[in-house]
Amino acid sequence: MGHFSRIVSEPQGQPLRQWINDIPQNGLIRYLDFFNTERIAVFGFTALADVLVHKAYDFVKPPQFARGLGSIFGIGLFLAEGEEHKRQRRNLLPAFSYRHIKDLHPAFWSKSQELVTSLSRHIQYDENREIDVDDWVSRATLDIIGLAAFGHDFQTIQYPSGVLAETYRKILSPNRWSQLLGFLSFFLPPWFWSLLPIQHTGELVKGSNIIKGICRQMIRARTEELGFRTHPNRDILSIAIASGAFSEEDLVNQLMTFLVAGHETTTAAMGWSLYELCRNPSIQHRIRDEIRTHIPAQPFNHRHADRRNEDGKEFQATYIDRCTYLQAFCSEILRLYPPIPLTMRVAARDTTISDTRIPKGTTIILAPWAVNTSIELWGKDAHVFRPERWLSSSPTCTANQRFHRLSTKNAVQRPLPLERQKSIGPDTPYAFLTFLGGPRSCIGQSFARAELVCLVAAWVGAFETEFARVVEAGGCVDKGGLVNGVEVVTGISARPGSLKVRVRGVRSI
């Protein structure tokens, strides 16, 4: 059974996080999974450059994985391969440009304010109430995706039992049996599944069709509305429609992709953010002082989806950009707790990685959970949560600029010597794999980061947060499937399981 028993007993990617630091290697590690199936984990710069950049289209999503998700969510940018992927990405890039993401900040902020306002009402008469972090944050991120990507307010914060929210939860909250079947699908042939009367599969397809129907309605409504406008709206759907590059079915597939990828990853990152804020009250205080200095007062009025401050000015992205410690905090969250711990690729043809022969059909593992905590890259405190590592001594190099440089550069570079890294980390794009890299990097990374920063700023500005239950504060990785004393729940993303907090209102920004 190879290393299977350890792989399934620990959080996803956890064995790799240890192996990258403990096992001497040349950038590649071979290990055995279920039924002794071979896996090649890619760690080294040259190897990562080959897989992510130079030979990116030599490696594809596992066929079983693509078939399974494709039947539910369609073949959007995440699952498309080869020339089709290039076409889709090329035509979607304008919607995710730096300037356009800046224009979406008011939408991010208004929904973040709506979240804290609703939560304040929820605890109005009992500040000892336990808050289910996953529930509240999930509702907020779903609303943000609706407003910023679809141009439609799902109103999930206010009405969590809506059709879309309930259906979405059923699709993305499979039971243990469904999770096991999903895992086994990587090893057993497709014809085997057609022989099994699996009820959950039918429910997934039914739920998917409901959401796709809602997406079609929004696409048609937005298309009709754009016919009467001289300028498209700010939302991503409007820009995609205006490009004329996508059919209705293409647009449905893209919306399904944005819905899942955008919602799940930010929900996970916000969960880890609240977890670390509870562990480090001093960080809460430092962020709160910073945002009160740089972000003007933002009263919230739900009826008018307020995006303006008390002077009537719309919320500006520059307010957030000035908050360098807040930016550093979010960068460190995304480094230490990448929402997608690992991802698989399969060699589509005979190829090489770092001059090592890779036969067609070989499974490749890319593990942000491991590379992001490499001691060789990040120093001896790689497993320690320390936002200060993202702060440069140069006043012209903000944490946001440093994050952008690490997550977007494609050139192969040697890391800085450890003695020169000091507190700002290695200067290479392959030390920070949260959004991967190259032509198949996450197109929504700037969207996700901006969304997370706004959510953290609004939450910390409104509340002091503490654990509702005792959580052991040990090293970064504990035994028994725990990370920093909390269980890691892995589905589409890895998030702190059953995280309950208590919040106390403070003077909000």
C-alpha cells in the first residue's frame, strides 16, 4: 500500500510538508500511493519551472477528475486543456486585470460591511453566542462572488436559505461516503461507476442543473441589459459578454467555475485568518490601529448597498493598499495555509522534468502546502506564522507589491542566500505556490486576495475575536491530523474544521 496509510490519516499535503524538509532530494520525490501507484512530487525550482511554465501543456488534469467535475460544473477555465484553455484564458484576462480588480473593491467592501453589520445584529443581546465561522464567511463570500462576478446580489448574508445557497451547499458538502467514492475514482475505471446505484451522483447532477439554470437566467438578463448601455458594468460576467468570445454555454461553464473556485478558496483563507487572529490578539490590535488610520469611516446602509464613506466618496482600493501590515498578514495566511494544499497533473505525453524522464501517464503532484513552508526557501521559521516576513525595510516595497512579484513572475531565479532573506522571504516565484504559476496559474488570484483583505479589514475593524472553545496552540503541525491544534477539513479546499468563535463589538470603521 506504499505510503497510503499515512497519506489518508493526515491532512492533505501534510506528509509532503515534512518530506520537503527532511528528505534529501534533487527537486523531485517519488512515492507510492494507493495500490502502490507511483507519484512524483515536484519541489525544485527547475522542476517547477518545467511543469508550470516551460512545459505547462505537457501536463493535464487527471482524466477521471476532469470527467467527474466536468459533468457537474462544465468545462470552464479550470478544466479546459491545450488550445481551448489558451482561448478561454486570453478572453477572460481583461476581466481580471489589475485595474479592473481595483474597480471591484467597492463591491468587496460593501459586502464585507454587510457581513459585520448582520453579525452585530446576531450577537446584539448575547455576545457569548458561538459563531460558526464557516457558515457566516461562506455566506459572505458567496454574496461577493454574486455581486462582483455575476453582477447579481444573491443576498445570502441576509437570507441563507435561498435556493441557490441551499443547492450550492448540497453540491459542495458531500458526506464521507461520497468523499471516499471521489477518492477511489482516481484508481478505478469509469465503467465500474456506471454499475453502482449511487444516489449522491444523481443529487449532484440535479443540483448542478438548478444552478446552471440560475446562471442562464442571469446571463440572458445581463445580455439584454448591456444592449441598452454604452459602457459595460464592472462585474466579470458583463465584461465576458461584451467580449463576444463566449457562447451562452461557455458563459454558464465559466460562472460555475467562478462560483466554486472563487467561493471555496476565499472562505478557507478567511477561516484560517480568524484562526490566527484568535491565536494572536496582538495582531488584531495592530491591524485595527492600521485600518483606523488609513480607512475612512464607512457607515453601512443595507438598503442602499452603501459603498461610500461619510464624505460621500466611494470606497477606494488605495485605502487598503496603505495598510501594509494588513497586506502582510493576508500574504502570510496564504503562504502558511494555501486553500488548495496540493493538485495533481498527469503527463499527457512522454516528457522530462529537470532532465528526468517522465513517461506518459505519470502522475505529478504540485504541493503548495509543502513548498510554501520549505525551510531552504523561507528559513528556519518557515512553519511559524509571522506576517513581518513580508515587510520590506524599503518604504517603496509594500507587502502587496512583494506578493504580486512572487505570485506572478515566471522567470527561473536562484533564491537569495538565507542570510540575505532576513524578514522578506526569497525572491523567486517558485517559493510561493498558493496560486501556482505560469500560463495555468490562478487567473483570479488578485480577485481572491483583494476579497480576503477587505473581509479581514471589516471584521477586525468591527470585532475583537476569540476562540469559543479551547484550542491547543502547539507547533505548526501536531499529530492526529491536526494543524496548530485544529482539525483540517479537506474538500475542494482545506479549512479549519468546526471553528467556533466569540466576537465582541468594538468601535467600527
